[in-house]
Amino acid sequence: MHNPTLTLKELQRSGILLPQEEMLEVGRRSTQISIGIPKETSFQENRIPLVPQAVSIITAYGHQVIIEADAGKNANFQDKDYSEAGAQIAYSKEEIYKADIVIKVSPPTEEEIELIRPKQVFISAVQSSTQYGNIIRKLSAKKATAIAFNYLKDETGVYPVVKSMGEIAGSTAILIAAEYLSNVNEGKGLMLGGVTGIPPIEIVIIGAGIVGENAARAALGLGAEVRIFDNSLTRLSRIKNNLGNQLVFTALIQQDELAKRLATADVAIGALRAPEGRTPCVVTEQMVSDMKYGSVIVDVSIDQGGCFETSQPTNHTSPVFKRFGVTHYCVPNIPSRVAHTASIALSNIFAPILISIGEEGGIEKCLHKYAYMRSGVYLYQGILTNKFFGEMYQIPYKDIDLLMAAF
């Protein structure tokens, strides 16, 4: 049996690098499963859940991967790469939805739900929007088992996908800020970095979680002066310890102090996250109006509503707008901006999980054995198991642990 927390490199060593006769033996021990990967249809979603390298490992275990033509194109993975890795290229979504497990990045659309077969396993991100209740009801009618990978925990209690995408979003947010400080993008003409004899630029980061820490790390690497605000002393202490840099200043979120620091900042990063629901909006319109002309806001929290009162969602085609002379970058899906890197990160998480499902003999046996994987399940054979969704959409729900005991 294979642990679902194995890294991709460990899987490579145990799978694709085995002699051919041993690889065939691995395939005989496991239950062969088929995995379908449809092409993303959501606006500007460029990521793909499995890259060719992972597909080659999965197929080495005897499993089948069916991928829709051009599904990896926006992440710069070609059909040829997938076919050489052992995948079957499909030219219709109907072929994809014949698989045992369908995995994609964006939430399912109503059109895709029509293609889902009874008791099929569907893995994707989910959204807590008011419209998602209808999606859940339709998935429930199909008796599907649906897994939200952004709710999925590992055996240590960490949300691996949230952590991985947060690392990418945090680092990328600083690079985005650097772009919009430059003259090329009608910025102030500032360089985000340390130069001898010139004071470093000031960056305020609101939120001391994964996004905030990686944004701070990237900013410090470029020589900026960083101030981090959060409403948790524990998170501030952890981030200070993790970064271990004298240029990092930390403070609890207090309106007067935050307003004072924003007024002198060149860049402000919104990196607060709420466990459920909307991100707290901690920066008022007045505080933004007091910021320096030409400064830059990157509100990474915009996918949960944003933590700046002046924020409103934008997209990769028209990513910025100006308010009070301050450039606002409010694209909800920052990792899709670096889709190749983000796809590899997702694939490193999903490949071991999919292999484990096959090795354990299917999703039911896998969930029985690895209780921590149940955190991502919000529908089990059509029964809602997520309390938050149940209360939000007024849908009856049952505890997943009790359901697993009954099945």
C-alpha cells in the first residue's frame, strides 16, 4: 500500500523507476481506476490538476488517464506531452466523464454536472457563493461523491492545496507590485529592491498567514522594508520567527497604527483569510485616500471579498484600476497567472492521492483508512456532509464519520 502523503519524487522512485516486471506487479495489486481531466471552461483558469510527469507515474501503476484535447495548453503542456506519458487524448467531454474519477481545477458548471454519472467521484475547488447551493443539489441528485480540494487536509492537519497556492500567490503578489511601481505600467518609477544610498521602499502586509509570509519573504529578498499586521499575536510571533529578519516589523491590527503605516507605504498587500465566509475589511476608503499617490495595492484576499474597502474584483485581462491615485490589483486567481508552476504544485498533491485511491481499492476504502482525507468530502454518494454548506444553503447534512461507519 502507498501512503497518500508520499511526494512526487518518492512516487517516481517507487513507480516509474521500477523495472518493467515490478511495475506490472504493482498494477496487479491495485484496483485499476480511470481518471478524467476535462478542459477548463471557467474564465481565465489556466491551471491543470495533473502534469505529464505525474500522469506517467499514475499510468505506471496501471491506472488510466483520459485528458481532453488542449486541456493543458494554457499551462504550456501539450497533448503530445500527455500522450507520451501514457494518457489517452479525448476529443469530447462525454469521453472524459466516463472515467471513475473526474478531476479539474475550477468548480463544476451546470453543463458539466449533466455529464456526471451516478456515484462518480468528482474532485475540484468549491466556492461559497450564493449560487453554489444549486450546484450541490444537482450533484446530490447524481449520487456523486464530491471532494473539495481547497478543504482537503493532510495527516498533519494542514490544507496542502491552500498552502501551496498561498505560497505562489504571496510570492507573485510582490512581483506584481514591482511591475506596477515601474514607469512601464504608469507607476511611480520605483524599483522594488535595495540600492546603495537609497532608502528601501516600504511594504505593508495585512495578514500573517501563508500568503503574508511568502510575500514578506519575497519582499525581504529584494531588499524592501516590511511591516506585517495581523489580528493574531500567535501568527505574528510565528512569522517573525520564521523570517528571522531585523527588517520585519510586526503589529496587531489597530486602525490608527495601520492607517499611519499605510500613509507612508509604497505597497500594501492584502493577505487576510477567513476560515469561512468573507474576509474582514480592515482598510477603510479614508485610509486608502491617505496613501501616497502612485502607491500599489495587491489585494490577494479579493477571492473572499477583499480586505480593502476600495477593492473590487478584476481579471487578468484588465487587472488594475486606480482610486485616489492608488493602483489596485484585485485579480481573484493569482496562481493562474503562473499556471505552469501552479499546475506542477497541484499535481504534486493530487498524484499521490489518486494513486492511493487505486491502491486502497477505491474511494470508499481510502476514506475508511485515511480519516483525515474526509475533510475535503462535501458530498458522499449524494449526501451532503459539509456543515457550513448545509447551514448556508438550508440543505440537510450528515457527519461524514457517521456515514463512513454506516457504509
